[in-house]
Amino acid sequence: MTTAIICTAILSAMVFVLGFNVSRLRGATAKAGGSQQPRDPSDPLFIAVRSHGNQTEYVPTLIVLFLLVGARGSAAVAVPLIIGATAVRVLHAYNMLTSKGIGHMTPLRLVSAIGTYVFGVALAVAVLCTL
């Protein structure tokens, strides 16, 4: 259960750090007279907004799954799944923020996106196996 709590804290902190990054870039963009709602997929503010949005789309469900599997599941199954899911979400955010634009897919970003789906489904199956 400790792993589930630590990974929950990591992903939760990432949501707030990525949100702060959006606010920081909005402030800098406003000061420079730029658009607060850019449409250019290579605009740093656009990338930051999508990175934060992407985290908020997946993290709440992952947290629930972490806590359920961590509390009810076998540690041998729970720990690798929880750590793996956390790692791919951290990697995905990093890859989004360092990419040339939202439309620019890198191999690591693809792996981290697919990893999110694989670990998410595996965690959901693990929850069902605890019934």
C-alpha cells in the first residue's frame, strides 16, 4: 500500500506542477501581448495546456486503481503495475513538454502513451481479480 500512496502523491503533484506551468506561461504570454488560447500546436502554452489536460484525463482513474489494487491486491502484482503506470505517466508528460509540438510524435512518447493504456487496463483487471 505504501507504493500506491507514494505513486499517488507523485502523480497528484504532477497535476499541480503542470497546472502551475500553464499559469506561468499564461502570465508570460499575457505580458508579451500574446494569445491566451493559442491554436498553434508548437506554441509552448498550447503544449503546456495539453500536457496538463492529458494528465488530468488519466491521473484520477489511475489513482483510484492504485489505491484499490494496493489495498486489496497481491503486492507481487500491484507494485509493478503501480510503478509502471507512474513511470509511463511521468515519461509522457516529459515527452510532451520537450516535443517540438503536439503533432510531433516521438518513439518514447508513443511508448508512454501505449503504456498508459496497457497499465491502466492491467490495473483494472487486477481490481477485478481481487473480488
